Amino acid sequence: MENQEPKHKRRVRYKGTHPRSYKEKYKELQPEKYRDTVEKVIKKGSTPAGMHISICVKEILDFLQIQPGQKGLDATLGYGGHTLEMLKCLQGKGHIYGLDVDPIESEKTRQRLEKAGFGPDMVTVKLLNFAYIDQVAKEAGPFDFILADLGVSSMQIDNPDRGFSYKFEGPLDLRLNPEQGISAAERLRTISQEELQGMLEENSDEPYAQEISKVIADKIRKGQEIQTTTQLKQAIEEALHFIPEAERKETVKKTCQRTFQALRIDINNEFEVLYQFMEKLPYALKEGGRAAILTFHSGEDRLVKKSMKQYLKEGVYSSISTEVIRPSAEECARNSRARSTKMRWAVKA
């Protein structure tokens, strides 16, 4: 049988003048091809569906003071925006290792960096959790500089198939690596009301943890499984029915954000992983090596601050940031997802 040309697949058509659903945003999902469209979206203060806007780039580069010939590590590769800017600082001399647990996005990023002129001679991408930084340091280190951006990439948040956001209908998954572990839907199926309440309080300081956990536990007990992002949002709305109508919409929005965050942290063992990373971090650095960490909620920041202060006290770090560094007002206006960002840094003794 002769080889047949693959049939051209037409893009999804959308109603009206602007695409609404994720799959309809074909221009945003191809930022390299449709630069004008992407720039318009960014100017409006939004993040295009197909990319991630890196935060605190100037502040990070100012602190890391990257020199040509150095060796660095981006412990959370993501879209590769920070990595790209750090590679430029090397001026063709040196190497950066990038770690990520997401097999889908890390391969896209590797290809994107290669197209930008940074191939395997300059950058090595490893499908690895940053808790294993000691393994990478043993193989390739120690490093002159290390960056860890603890935020979830916008490509993951905006893709409804990943289940990271209450804004889009999709399976309630929330795994950073969809090939490992159990989904958030499976987790809710077996969790007790007390355990769920504790998770919401500990992982996101949720003030309505008791009300939410009771509604979810009651639904599960009655056989009403929560398998989609919309079903979880509806359960939260049901739990907050007592909130005055004028305040309910905003309260539901913020509660959804906190609940999804708490579940994501639990599903991916994010606090345990961060604790391991911070314990091993100074031993992956050269003497005088620099590390910068971006956090996005109070639990992360407390853990990072405590670890840095302890190692400073023990003489492992020569200096640490005494105050958090925040993105500028201009950056926050351009990228709303930057508002909760805190940066801390440390220098190896």
C-alpha cells in the first residue's frame, strides 16, 4: 500500500470574535509563530495560554552575577524563561542543567532552547525532581549558581487536561508528573474529613476548611465522587452557601484558589520535596556559590527562610537575604501572577 499524505487537520473554530476555551486559543498556544497576538495578551496583563512569563528576572540576574564559563542549575526548568536569560549571561561559555518532573513540558522547553541556539553543549535537561539535587551535584557539580522557582508554570495551570485550575472544566488531576502517583480525584475518594480539613488548614491557611471538608466527605460517602474541577468548585460553592450574596462570588474565588493549591501541594508532596531540596542545596554549591529561591505562598516562604537562617547560624552560608525581594509594581501590573512572589537568596561560605 502506497504511503498516503496525512490529512490536514483543521483548527478548532470558535464562536464570536475571540477564542474562549483553551483549545481555541491556537495563536496563544504557538507563541513563537504568533508574536503579535501574544504581545497583545501580555499588554492586557494576562499570560498567553501557551507560555509562562518568568518572574523577577532582573532581580535574579542582579543577585546571581553570572559570569561566562560558570556552571549553573535551574532546579525548576518549567517554560525555560529564566534558563534562557541565564544562558545569555554565559556568552557561549559554560553550562546550565535544568530539572523538571513534567515529561510533557520539559521536552517542549528543551526544543525551545535548542531553537534559540542553546543546544546540548550549553544546556542539559533532566527529567528529575529537584529533591535529588545531590545526585545532579555529584554528577555535574558543584555549581556556581542555583535557581529554584517554586511556582507552577502557566502552561500547566491553563491546560484544562491537567486539572490545576477551577476556571476550566477538566479532570481533577493536579499532578506535576501525570505519569506518577495518584490524581487529586483519587485522593479525595479515600481521605477522611478530619484529614482533609487538616490538609486545607496546613497547606493553604483555608479559613473555611471545616465547612469544605464536611461537604466533600458527605458527597463521597453518598457515592457522589468529585472527579472534575467543576465538581470540586460546585462543592466549595455549596459549602459557602451561608456567605452573604454580595461577598459570595469573591469568597468562592479565593477559596477555590486555596483549595486547589492545598490539594496540589498534597498530591505532589511539595513541602516534603522542598524540605529535602533546602537541606541539600548548600552542598550542591561551590564556595561562594549563589542560590536564589522564588516562593508563592507563606508555607513555602517559611520553610525556605527557616532553612537559610539555620545554615547561616551553622556557618554553611556566609550571608542570606534579611528581607524578601518582591517584583516591581510595573511587573505585577504586566503579570498578575507575580503579585504573590517572594525571592530569598543565600551565598555559600
